[in-house]
Amino acid sequence: MGSNTPKASKASKASKAPTIPDVMASPKIIFYKRPLFYFLVIAPVAGLFLVIQFAPPISTPSVARPSAPPIVPPIVPPLTPPATIPPISKTTPEQTPTPPPITNTANLYQRNRPSVFPGAKVGFPKVKEWVQGGPITGYEAGKTYFIELFSTTCSHCQEASPLVVEMARVYQPLGVQFVAISKEDAAPLNTWLALPETKEHVNYPVASDPALTADRMFQYGTFKNSTPRVFLVKDGIVQWFGHPSEADKPLAELAAGTWDPRKIQDEFVLTSQVEQAKDQITAAVTACEKTGDWQPTFDLIDSIVQKIPERTAAFLTQRFTVMIGIGNMPDAGYALGKKLVAEYPTDIATLRSLARTTLNSPFVQKRDLDFAMETALAADVLGNNEDARAAEVVAFAYFSKGDREHAIENQERAIRLQTDPAMLKQYHTSLEKYKTAEPGPIPYQPPHKPPTAPPTAPPTPSTPPAGTAPPATVTVPPVGPHS
């Protein structure tokens, strides 16, 4: 028993669990108490912290940005075509739909301001030769200049000549300078000036201008080129322009010192814009006649109506003219005409124009004489039976419907009411026709292209049907109160 006791005590010591002090006293643990331990552990961590804190940021191409970049939204083209066709841009003609003759944006009307109008400055044209009087190279301060653009072969100029001669007789002593400029060469002008009647009355300067410097100076800037035409200029400022038959009133006020061109400026600017629009419609009609597609003409007219709403009725009347005439769309055309009558019942010019177009256009295959008569009578009522043009259209309507007696009666009334010499001449011609020719509508005349040789006149009748003669080319009716 005694020999077993020590062994038990040794086994007891071997199986006893080590205490915390025993562990901390171990050589391995004692190492962690040394300063070297803290250096080896803390130094790498501190170094990594310093690197992260003070190192420059890493830049990549994908995140680099210039200083103060502009904010521009990205333009991403659609992957598929749009569901609807966008409207035609006014600056991209390549987007023009087919067919392209008129509907491209270049042919749609743009309301441009003319460069020549009452109140605008103009120079004096440098003509080629002064065949009588002159030379005149500029405007004398304070003097009014009556500048007539004419031609010796122009029948309208010959008709207006007595008016110009009379105004020269009255206003030259008051200081007005009369000047006549022709695009003809000097030879025909000298021949004209040598005529006794010309030599007696034309006592003011006459110039030859074959280079058209006067037309370029005056006419082109108004979007119209016609003869005879008068331009009244004072101190280099346009005061008025128009037909010689209308020049007396502004000339008298200029001589009296009471004329103010600013009062008529807006009216004349609008008239010039209308003239430009009419020219574009005429060109469009000519082009569409070749293709048979009239939509481009209608698109142009719609564009003009949008840009010149003041003359909506007049331009829609031109659309009516195309539809019942050369476009051969009578049902839609007369529907438009009746709509215009309903929308503009007090517009005497529109009513006259609708009636006259129906009666007078040679290209109308289906001529609605009842519509023309009703519209003409409505215009006559608006004019209190005292409007010469309305009375003349009523006479035309009666003659077209076969009623000679009422045609003569109303034409004689129109003659009594009319005061314009040129119109009176036409009225008398029509009256003679109503008395002698067989009553009835103007016959249909198929549209034709300009002939290559001069056309031969028909054997009968010797004079054209009542009203104005059929035009040789397609034209559109006038726009404005003189319809």
C-alpha cells in the first residue's frame, strides 16, 4: 500500500488542468508580451491606412470628366421607324413626298416683304440713252418726280397716254418733273416722238432703257412688272405707284404738300405680297397641268391662305376656279363655291368673282348657270343695284342662260354706272355682242399647251363670246376688290 501512494500522487499531478498563470508563463505566450510583437502587428496595418488615406485616386477613361462639362442629353437614334410620318420641315426639301414638282417646301408660299413700297428709298435708274430731254441722274431735293414706265407698242399705254398728257399739262407748272422710260431701243422711240400727236403733247424727258435698269429699280421690288405704270418719287422716297388712271389724286396731294405715303404703306405691301402669291399659283397650275395631279396647287393655295389670311376668300376662289375648270372637279368645286357664298355673304368682290369664273372660264365642262345667276344677283343686291361690275356680271349671266332682253337691260345699266374709260370700252363691246350674237354659255375649250406656231382665228364668230376672251394660257382670276 505504501508503495502505491507516490504513484497516485504523480498521476494526480499529470491529469490536473493548467491554470491561466501557467499558460501565460509559457514561452510562446511570453513572446506576445514583447514590444516586437506590437511593431510586427501594428506597423503593416498603419502603413496600409496611410496608403489609402494619402494616395491619389485612380482614374480610368470611363469615369474621367473634363472640368465643368456641359450637360447635353444623349441623342439616340430610334431603333425602329416612327409610327407616324413627321411633318415636312421647311428647311429640308429632301423630305418632300412624291410627286415632287410643287409640293417641295421651296414651292410653298413664303410671305416676303417687298423692297419697294410707299416710304421706301429708291435710286434713279442709270438709263442707256436720253432720246428727248435730260439727262437726269438723280433726284432734286423737294421736287416730285412722275416716272412712267411704258412702251410704244403697248395698247394699254396708248389708252393711258391722254391721261398722262393731261396730268403733265396741269402739274408741270407746279414743279412736278415728268419722265417717261421705255425698255425699247432709241430707234422706235425716235419714230414715236416724231409723230405729230406725240411731238405736240410729249414735252418732257424720254429715255431708252433696254437693260431694264428702271424695271429692276422700281418694278421688281413690288413683285409685279406691268406697263403702263407710274412711280411718284420725292426726295428719293417712293410716294405712290400704280396705273396712270389712279395717279391724279396722290399727285394733287403731293403738289399741295398734304400727301403722307405712310398712310398707304400697309395696303401696298399687302398688294405686292398678293401679286407674288398669284404668280406662284399660275406657275403651279402650269406645272400640275403637265402631271394631272392638282394636289400640289391646292397645297400651295392652302399655304398662301395661312400666310395671307386677310385674302382667304380671294385665294379660295382661285382654288374654286381650278376645281371647276382645268382641274375638272366640278362637284367638289361647286361645293366649295357654295360654301364660300355662305361664309362670305357680304363680300361683293368674292360673289362677283365666283359668278364670273363660272360664266367665263373656257375650261369649265360642267357650267352651273343657276349657281352663277344666284351669286351674281346676290352681288347686285349688295351693291344696291349701283355697282357697275355686279350689273355687268348679271347681264353676262342672263345672256348665258339665253335671256337676251334682260342681258341688254342690265348691260346698259352697267354702262351708265361705269366711269372707267377702259372698262366702258369692254362693256360696249359686250353690249354689241348681246344684241347680235346667239345667247348661250361660252363653249367648253379643252386646255392646251402654248402653240408652237401662231394660232389661226376661228372663222365665226368674228368677235369673242360675251365677257373677256378665253386666255391662250392658263391663268387665275384677279385677287381683290376689282374682280
